[in-house]
Amino acid sequence: MKNRNLVFSFLAITASLITVLSACKKINEATELGSGLIPPVDNINTFETYLDIETDNKLFNDTTKVYGSDYLALGHIVGDPEFGSTHSNAYFDLGRSAYMLNPFVSKDSVIGIDSVVLSLSYVAAYGDTNTVQTLRVYEIAQNSGFQDTAYYKYNQADFLTTGTELGNKTIQINKLDDSILHIRKRDTTKLANVIRIPLSSSLGQRFAQYDTTNSVAGAYRTDSLFKKLFRGLAIVADNAGNAITYIDANDDTKTKLTVYFRVKNAGAIDTTTADFFHYGGRYPYYPYSTFTVGQANIITRTAGGNWASYLANATTNDDRIFLQSIPGSYASLKIPGLDTFKNAVIHRAEIIMTPLRSTQDNIYSHPAALFLDRINAAADTAFTFDADMTISSSGGSFSYDYSLFGGVIKSDSTYRFNISRYVQNMVTKRTSNYTLRLYAPVRAFSYSTGLGENNQFYISDRAAYGRVVIAGGSYAVIPEKRMRMRLVYSKL
């Protein structure tokens, strides 16, 4: 199977969703119209019914590829009462924008290292932003197994580090957007949303000893030689706090390692800097052919609270579904009533999901979106809903119409998925009634039978962000909130 990317951008959701909602019509329940008008339910020509859904909580023990431009999660959630604990450490390499040039001029010209500072571009936070976090910096070991392509993985072991701690910083998340003025000779900056971590000056002294020669010290000759001498940085969070901080390692205006040093120039002593960057989505000027990017996020979930209880029960039709952004959980959905539903004209077949109030949901917000696909009996292959997603391509990139298919929270505080054409094929052609998979991925990889390819959908831009408790198929406290399939159909 070939691989292609299906790009799902949430940047355009707000504007397009307003347009869609303005055209809504109601038939007993709020329905956002998609491919055409639904005839009114009169119970003579057009009928409305609901089918039960069997819902089961599952552990999503899988990997998600980390790209160089992804945001990286850092931090610890000591105990979400609904889901348990989360811990996340980040890893990335560094490089230069140009090689065959020594950023220190020459190792003989450096007369002193003043300081070394790692700056990290702060993007967002998830959880209690009053949290105080401590981040510690280490060097990644050459034998760590850290690769240029790494993965988010449920409970994957952390990468090995070498040497002692290079530095640390304790931060209060809700103060990271305050502007901080930094004044040095020839260096006056005022930056907000930056985490600055002082590192050991010994790292600067080590970098100053590298050169551009074809020798064991020739780190500035090529990118590959630099990484053989310095594999990269591990940012490790202490096991304390109740929040995840997101950094953009690819933001080269705010994320960089800076060495402040003194040189003798024409008899005078001057203070200058050397910067090292993580080029996540781009290439430096030289040499293109050997440039690589390594970036990883190890996110560990430890099931606790109600999620742990529901995972351990023997019930196959849970009354509550616990979904947290990947890595972590998913729910399997079965709709046995479709096996015996008679052939009909399906005007609308939508799965309706209602979020429930949960402990501390004012702190731990919902995921940006949910995704639905089909899985085979072995649960080793996922399939898209080709006809209902309206998959299209333009200029070599792919997308689907989320406003028709669903997955984003609606104005009536429900999630809905429109699988009308899928159900039409099932009741007419008696195609397989698959188990469905509901989850909140960063990226979803599902096989398109129409395209004959395993394709990639972008759902969110950050892992471990968001969680939601949804009324399951057997929810009885308020029966109308239970997960169900709504069918609007005409008899043949």
C-alpha cells in the first residue's frame, strides 16, 4: 500500500462552522444538514427511529509518528480523578544553519564562556495553569536509540542520557506569557512565552573546542558529524504538578541554545554569541544531503480513577466512555440493530454522543475533535468511511469534509458522526457491519478502499491534550443522553 497524507486543518474550523450552522433545520432533534435536505418525519412516508449502540472502553496501546514540526508535551499530571496520571518528556537534536563555518571563529580565539542558555518557545498548556513545574535538561546518549524518526508511544521507556544534569528551571505556567527583558552587550531582547533554562558553562566550553576539520573534533564540518559528537537534548519533567506544557522546538526565534562567550579581536575583548537550533521542518543552507532531524515525545499514561475501573470491568456495554487524546484510550462501538434493519432509503444515519459532566472538567478540557473509523475482526486494520467523508485531493494533498462527517463539538453540546451512505450500503447490499472505533488522535491512519491506500488524517496538533467522558450505550441516568444511532428513513 502506498501512503499519502490527508491534511485536516483546524485553523479553518471556526469560520466554516458558523456558515454551516446558519443553514441548520430541525427535525425532532438538531440536525446539521450536509449533502441535501432531509424530508420531514411524518410517520407515513418518512420515519425516525433510534438504534442501540454497545460501547466498550479500550486501551489504545499504539504509536503515533512524531514529525519535526510537532509541538512537544512536557510535564506531569499527578492524578486526574477521572483518568489517572500522565507524564511527558521531550527530546530533540540541534544543529547549525550553515556548516564549514566555525561559530566561535576558532577555538584559540575564545578566552572565556560567560553562560549557556536554552530557550524554549512556549505554545500552550493543558490542565491547571497555576501549576509550578521543574524541567531538567540532560544530554541524550549516543547509544540511546534516539532516532531521526521517533514515536509517541503508550508507556515507552525514556531515552538514555549521559553525564550529569546540564541545568534546570522551575516555572509557573500562567506567568509564561509575561514579557521578560534581557540585556547584554549588543543583546537586548524582550520576549514573552519563552522558557529560559541556564545550562552548565562546560557545554559551551565543549562546543568551543569543535572545529571544521575532518577529524574527531570536526563537528562544524557536517550535520552528521555534529550529531555524532552531540546527539541532542532531553527535557525531563519532575513528577509533580497537574499540567502539561507545550513547546515548539521548531520556532527558531524563541527556541535555541545560546552560548555567550568572550573573544579577543584586534587586541580588544568582545562579547558575542553562538546559536544552535532544532530545524524541525526545514533544512539549513549546507549541506542539504546529510541534514537530519530528530524529535521525540515520550508520554506515559497510568490509568487511574474511573477510567481504570471501566477498563478492568467485564462489561462489553459500558454506560460511560472515557476518551483522552492519544496516547491512551479509545472506545469500540457496535450497532447490532443494523444487521436486521430492512432495506430502506436512508436519509440520515448519525451517531449522537453526549459529553457528561466529570470531575475537574473545568481544568481538563475536551479534545479538539474526535475521529471515527472502522476496524476489522483482528483489530489490526482501520478503514475510512469513504462515501461519507467526501475525501478529495488538491495539488497532491488530501482532505475530508469534517463539517459533513462530524467530530467537532456541535452547538447543542453533542458530538455527531454522519455515516448515512455507509448505512445505506449496509441495508441495501448487506455489506459487513464493522465494529467502529472512536478516539481522539493527533493523526489517524486509516485505509481507504476507494483510493486503495493507507492514508493519514491530521486531527489535532498536540498529543495528550484534552479528555472527555461520554454517555455510553447503556447510560440510564438520563436515557436521552445515551449514545445512539438516529435513523431518518423511508420504506421501500
